[in-house]
Amino acid sequence: PADAETSLIYVQMMEEINRVLDAAGDRLDRVTGYDKLATDEQFLKDGMHTVEYMQSVKDRTAQAAALAEKTNNPDARIEWKEDSGSTGCTQFTETAARCATAALIDAVRITLATRRPSFVLARPPTHHAIGDAAKARLNT
């Protein structure tokens, strides 16, 4: 959910990414519709996130889901404000973070097993990290 200009830029960016990926043809093994979800244990590995942070993600996602149901707007957002900044949260936030993290983990495993490069088109699992974001990014 965003303003019209941002949404247009997103659509244009995705069209260009798809054009480039399509041009790669057989040189690229492409996976779409990824539906695996990372576990709490994977998020907590090496201190990337804390148990408290993971619970706050779950709580805020549930609050956004309740707002979406109340307003009959699946993209309803709540603001997530902490000392280090704020960000929006929807009913899809936790699932999106878990899916992106699982895709990244699988991409690393594939690269290690095949020695072929992998690419994941997702926001990094810590891009909304509040608190020790620098440490979280260092560990990804």
C-alpha cells in the first residue's frame, strides 16, 4: 500500500526486473510463487532478532489484521513507532518477512550446494529491524 506515484514506480520496476530475468532465458533457474516460511528459530539465530522483537512483530501483524477486518480493507496499515523510527505494518507483514527469510536461506543453500549464484528479490529480513538494526544486518 502506497501513494499512486510510489505504486507506479513499483509496477515499472517489476516490469523491468521481469524483462531482464526473461532475457536471461535458460541461464537462470527461476522460482516464483515461493511459499516456505522461516521459523522463529531461524530469525533468532545468532541474535539476528530477539524473542521480544519477534513477539512484537506477531502482535502488530495481528493488530493490523484486526484493523483490516474492521475497515474491510486488506491493506490497512498501523504505524509501528519505536525510538529509532517508525514503519507501517499490515496483516501480511509477518508472512512477508518469514517468506523472504526462507527464500534467502534456501538461496544460500542452493549456492553452496551447486556453486551457482542465487538471487532473491525481496526486502532483507531486517529492513524494518528496530533496535539493533546494524547488528541484525551484519548477521544476514
